[in-house]
Amino acid sequence: MSIATPKYLSQSLAMKYFFVAVVLFGAQLVMGLIAAYQFIDPEFLFNVFNFSTARMVHINALVVWMLYAMIGSAYWMLPEETGIETVGIKLGTLGFYVLTLAVTVVVLVYILVQVGPGTEASIWLINEGREYLEAPRWADIGITVVVLIFVYNVFATVMKGKRTGITTVLMADLIALAGLYLAGMFYTSNITMDQFWWWWVIHLWVEATWEVFVGVLIAYGLIKVMHANRQIVEMWLWIEVTMLFGSGILGMGHHYFWIGTPEYWWEIGALFSALEPVPLVGMLVHVIYDMGKHNGKVNNGPAFNWFIVNAFGNFLGAGVWGFMHTLPQINIYTHGSQFTAGHGHLAFYGAYATILIGMMYVAIQRRNGIEEMRSTSTSKWAVSLITIGVLGMTVALTLSGYVQAFVERAEYGATWDGYFIAQGATWFTQGIDWRLAMGVVTFIGFLLLVKDLLTIAKRSKALANS
Amino acid sequence: MEYLDPESFLGIFASAAAVIMFGAIYVGIFTLVKIEKIKPLYIALAYLAWGVQTYSMVMLGTLVKSDPFTVKILVAAMVGYLLVPHFIYFLVHRTHERFEHN
């Protein structure tokens, strides 16, 4: 059995975005493995490909593959939501090739050139030097142009076609997503002020606009995979968006604790960070309710599995690991330690990677006109290994971070000596070893995921025809 | 802000995690009872989870050396948390009824 699926150029473009996203996901994991190994053997590739570079590419690849997958998801949804082909799709396709070329050049420069002298030319051509937003200035401008094309595609299409709650929220979110990126493109001579604006991109992207984007994808996914009622899902989307923005915007205060901003950010940060798990409560009630009402009937097994991991991963990674060290009284000991890295690994995976991979399965199913796509053993191994791997890395990093908080920060008062004593502590090094082992498990899961994404449509069709 | 006793770190991390975990257990059991997926008597477990959550929150507040007034505020917030799932469930249920019976 198959479902009739019109072939939209927009959805072909989405598949291209998904393809590059998976390639970058692989690059992220390879760089993570190199950096994890360098923690154990610091001589490995020393002065050839240093830890700082591997870590930078690891994190940049993470951000960029997720952006690719988000843009791909939007191009996928647009024709189905609006009922028409995406307006300006040729421009959008040109934007994809320009962006991919730019990303390729930037990554090659990161790997081959790495750093330059402290001049304006380095900022323009090699590296802007701001953590997570290292893209050189020329690429920054290019990214902005491509994102503006994407925003134009979405707005023009929704204006011309049918408007739904999902596309309306998407439009509102894109204004914030694109606009906030500009805050990371200018410098001030005062480091505190510079960091203040820098967090506007980092925090407000991740804990406000990305969360809302994920809300949009979950809403679309629930409708397509579980046949949930659109009116109910969209009503909930609005409520969750309100709660996410309500807590997420001022929750930024937890990043302002120690950068030289006034002390009132302690109270603001503590209060609104503590409120950040509240939208997750709403999501949890909603998901359990919907699952109960639909008796677990779904038409896309692998996508549904990833959506479930999203619900729990988001809760654990963002909720539990976030709340463990978000209050300023304890954050002063954990800030910037491996504890933060543990939180980052599980939160990015749980909140974003999972839903984006789920969207890839939705696209594969609908692109191939498969009415019911069941999980294969490869799908199950992939989701299990990646989840176990990321959870394992998180626990390992938390143990290492605990040693840092205890020894480096509390006992030695964040001194140079304290840093190295903590780095040599048995529990710290064991945590670092286990992080690498669990990274390998994650990578094996990723290879299975790639295999599954490439073969599941063929298998599902063969199963349906047999 | 007072410096904390390093010996209390484990308690802080554990109680903070417990606040969220038992919050999830409370919400999960509560919703499952409401949609009749498990027996109504399990609601007692839901409220027990909320009780543990509240205790964990007070413990967290104490361990991070919050002043007594702040601890009272935290308890008031937990009363709010007791009500939140009721309110959210009410909204979900009523919207389902409204749209599914039209």
C-alpha cells in the first residue's frame, strides 16, 4: 500500500539539506572522537590538529548540521502545510548550494589554516574567534543572506498559500532566529558587553527559538505520524510557545552570572531558569494524553521512536541536567566544567538531534509514498546505541565535572594548581576514558543510522509488496 | 552569596535531579490515571511523588543556603506545581472533547 505524495521541488530541496546534515553529523562525531582521545593522549596530533581546533569543528559541525536539518524540515513541511509549491524555490536551491560551498570552505580553512595573526584580516578570512560562532566574517554575511532567502521562501509561500497555526508559529520564530544571529556579528571593546550580546545568539537560539522550532516540528510530526487532531495540536503549540518564551528569554540570566553583569542577574537567572522545565511538564502531559488516546497507533515506527526519545531526552538533558546546576549558588562551582559539557551533550541530543532525525524518517516515508513504515532491526539498534552512547557520555562527563567542582573549584579555589590537580584525579580521568568509550558506541549507532536511512524505504516497499 | 560546603555538593546535585525526576513521575502517573490507563488507586503514588519532590526542593534550598524566606517561597512554588498538571490536563481534556465531538 502506498500514499499519494505530490513531488514538490521544495521537498527535493529538503532531501538535499537532510543529506548534508547527516554528513555534517558524521563530521561532528569524528571530531568529537578525536578531541575525546586527545584528552587521554594529549600528544596525539599535537601541533598538527590541536584539541582546540578539533573541539571547535566538533561544536560548529553540531550547530550547522542542526541548522541544515531544521531548514530541510521547513522546506519539507511548507508545501504540505500551505498546499502549494514553495515560492522562490529556485532562489532557495541556489541558496543551498551557496551555503554548502561556504560551509565547505570554512571547514577546510578551520582544518588546514586553523588560526591567523591577530589582525582584521583573520577575522574576515579565517576565524572570528568567538566560541561557537567562529565562522569568519565573509561567511557570516553569506549565512545571513542565505537565511534571508530562506525566510523569504517561507513568508512568501505562507502568504500565498494556506496559513496554518504551524506555519504562523514558524514565521514568528524565523524572525527571531534570523534577527538574533545579527547580535553575534558585531564587537564591542568591553568583554562583558561583548559576551552579553554573544549570549543573545547562543542562549536565545538554543533555549528560545530552537525550542520553538522543535515545537513546530513536534506538532507537525504528531499530526503526520499519529494522526493527532490539528486544532488540538496547534492550540498546544501556542501555549507551549508562550511558556517557552516566557521562561527561556529571561532564563538567559544563568549565562550572565559570571561575566561581569550586575548581581541582579543572579535572581533573574535563578527564577526563570527554574521555570524553564515548566513547559516540559505541559509537553509531557500532552504526549502521554495523545499516546493514550491513540493507543500507540502510528504509521512511522522509526520516526515515532525518535519522537519518544525526544520527549524523554529533552526532559533529562535540558530539565534534569540543567536544573542540577542552574542555581547561582552551585553554578559558580560547575560553570565551564565537564558538568556543563555533560548537560550540553544530553540536552542537544535529547531536545534537537532526536526530533531532527525523526523528521528525516518522516520525509523518507512520505517521499517514497509508504503508508506504514515499520522499524527495522537496524533502526532499533541505531536509536538504542546512539541513546545509550550519549547517556553514557553524559554520565561520564558529569562524574568528571563533579571532581572539577569539588577539587578544582571548591578545594583549590579555581587556581591554576587546582585545575591540574583535578585533571589528574582518578575519577576525572576515568570519566574521560568512559566518555571516549561511549563516544565510540554513539559512532557505531550513527553508522547504523546512516545505513537505515539509506535502505529503509526500499525494505518497506519490498515488505508492502510481499 | 555564601560559599557552600563541598561536602554538600552531592546532596545538591541529587536533590536538584530529584526535583525534576519526581516532578516527572508525579505528572506521568497523574496523567495515566486521568486517561484511565492505570488504576485510580495509583493516584496516591502520584501525590507521594509530589511529596518527595517538595521535600527535595526544600532540601535543595537549605543546602544552597537560601534564607528562610526564600525556602518558604519555594514551598509556595511547589503548591503551584501541585496544581499545574491539573490545569494542563483540564485544558487538554476540554479541547479534545470540544474538537473530537464536533
